[in-house]
Amino acid sequence: MIGMNLIIPLILLLMSSCAQRIKAPINRMISPEAIGYGLNMEYKQTGVSEGLLDFVGSRTDNPLKMGKIMNRELVLGLGVARTADIFIRIPEQSTSLLGIKVQVVGDPSKAQASGHKVAFTLAMGAERDSFEGTYDVKLKSDAQDFSIIHGYRPNSWLLLYDSVSLTSYRIQGTVENATPSFNSDEFDYAADNILGLQGGMELGGANFKLKLELAFQRITWSNTETKNYTSFGYALSAGF
């Protein structure tokens, strides 16, 4: 009950605020080990590439104003088999993803066994949102995500890992109060096959862990030049 009393307000906080921003997480901090039955909760501070919608000149196809910020993310995972989890990622002001992780090499997290580990994840998400400002906007977002994670555990308290990810986003929307001077009242931005490279370490036992990660992202949104970002992130997790 205490855990749920903490989780529910955090979920509401992460999902409640809206902004003129299109966000794609840079850090991932995904372990190559499955839970091994049970529940896992994780709080993350992640680097995020951020694109701001820009309607200058009354146009809806301008380049996004790109930058990098830090955001929070909550991940809930459920071990449904010894080497398979289902999870939901709830990033701040971005598209939530529902997915599955399957470990194909090595023992799950609860075993804390040394050796090599390999897993892959598949996730998808779709959301609708709206925000008010100079222009009132309604939008919908779709996301697909795939990753392969490799790790090596030299002992029971340290896991080293690296991963490769490919992610695609599409953001479509309408400007509700567009004036007649606008070239269109609709916008459509996509970023296909966003490349992510991550490397990090996981410290701790089966129930409590700290993750530290350095990540790279190469991202190209519609009408916007390619951007490269690096980011350091961390995560705290608890397993039951």
C-alpha cells in the first residue's frame, strides 16, 4: 500500500503537464536481465532531446527548435516468466510505451549469477494531448521502439551493460486557432530509426539497484537537420 501511495501521485505528475514540446529520451537504462518473476519499480533521471514547435511566418512545417534537457521517467515491470517481462515506461511530457523484454542468454536478475546476458525489447505507444498558449494545439503521437542489450556480471553486485536502440516517433496535430494567413492548420513531424547507443553499470542486489549510464542519440525530425546528443543519466529501482 505504501508503494502504491507513492507511485500513483508520481504517475499523475508525469502525465499531467503539457507543453509545446516533442521529446525523445536519450538514456534508457534497460538491464539485460529479466526480473525472474515479481514486480520492479524504477525512477529515472534521463537526458531527452526536445523539439519545440515553431509557427513563425504562420507556417506549420518549420524546423523544430532542438535542444537537450533532463526529465523524469517511471518504469513499472512485471516478470511474467523466468526470462520474460512486460513493462510500461511513463516519461515526463512524452509518449508512454508498453512493451516486452525477453532475455535469451544468462540467468535473470534474482539469480545474481555471473556471466554474459543478452535480451531484447519491443515496445509501442500512442497518446493524445493538447495545450494552450499563443496557439491552441491538439496532437496525437505514435511511437515504436526496439533494443538489444548485452551485459556481463562479474559478481553479484555489479553488472556492466551496453545496448543499441532504434526508435520511431510520429507527431500529428492541428492548430485550433490558426489564422487565415497560415499555410495550413495541420502539422506532421516524424523521426524514423532514431539511433541510440548506451553503456552503463548497475550496482546493488536483487531488490535495490542504482544504474549509471552514458548514452548517445542521433535523431532527424521532419524538416529539421540531424542532431547528435550525449547524456548521462541515472536510475533507482526496487524489486519485490
